[in-house]
Amino acid sequence: MGNGFQFIDIIFFAMIAAFLILRLRSVLGRRDGQEGRYDDQFKRKADKEQDADKTVVHLPDHRDTGNEQDSADADRPPSKVELSGDIIDVDPNFEPDEFITGARIAFELVLGAYASSDTATLESLVNSEVYNNFVKVIHDREQAGETLEDTLIGINVAEIVEAYMEGQTANITVKFVSEQINVTRNENGDIINGNSNLVTDVTDFWTFARDTQSSDPNWLLIATRSLD
């Protein structure tokens, strides 16, 4: 009987041991060579961050070139739109490019009318002050028996260099760089000033103005100056 009880005890303890082993395996897991590497949570986080870095498109760092960019922007001449911003605010229909096209035509017409003493055309293109100045020079020229031959070869540059509002009046200054042949002859037809075979570069600054509250869309020339 004693041996029987001992055998039963052995089976009982074996069952307890087997139960404990199963519990341990269920809690800790079992390494059978197929489970892969140990899952290190810290390393997995680091790997994920590294993989994320691989998908990031790194933008260039402009901190070292910021001053150069600012300097380039400062050196860049303002555009026609930037210069005429105040006028556009008052008159949304204002188009800088269309204005320049009209200014080029006005430049050619005024030069031609001034050279040919066409005061009627001048009166329609300039304000009273500029008109009176032109008329005086034309009168003096005629009194001296002189004639002016002003041949416009071409306009190389026509650009807005200043634009501002003065009350309800818009003012725009345009820089013209043109090629011209200027000759003045006396009453005998002899050249007393200029060279008929010489094309010269002439730089002019003309200021045009228009009442933005007026229904008249035309601009008038109100001031001129040249670089000698």
C-alpha cells in the first residue's frame, strides 16, 4: 500500500510540474528557433524614426543664404504693377502694360508735333503748362527762321519708374531711352546744330497725369526732363 501511495504522489507532483511549465510558457513564450529576434521596443521605436526620416523630403536650409536673398530682392527693380499699386487701388481697371503702350505712342506723337510745329496735336496731348513752353520754343524757332528735324529711330526702353496718387489725380513717370537723329537748320538749310548722320541715345523722363474721377481715359503729359 505504501508503494502505491508513493506512486500516486509521484504522478500528482508530475501533473503539478507539467501545469506549472505550461503556465510559464504561456506567460513568457517559447523560443523554438522560428520566433525571430527579440522584440526590443526601444530599438523598434528608433527604427521607426529612422524609417520616417528616410521618407522626409528635407528642404534646403536658407539660413545661410537669407541675407543674399534679401539683398537680391532689394536690388531687384520694382515691377510696373508694384510701382502703380496705389493707382490700381483707386482704379482697378488700370493696366500698366496698356499704359506703356499708350505712352510710347504719345512719345512719338509729341516729338513729331514739336519738330513740325503742330501745336494743335500738342494741345491734345499735353497740359497747359507744357503746351505753353512748347509753343514759346516753337515761336522762337520760327522767328529765327530755323527748322528742327527730329527723327525717331526707335524706342529701346519705356518703363514706369514712379507712380503715385495726388488727391484724385494719378501721376506716372516713364523713362524713355530712344535712338534719335536731331538736326537744326537755319533759314538757308544749313545745319547749325546736330549731325544728320549721327544716331544718338537719348534718355527722357516724362510724367503723365489723369483725373481718376473723370470719364476721360486720356493721360496728359505734364512734365519732361532729359539726361544730357
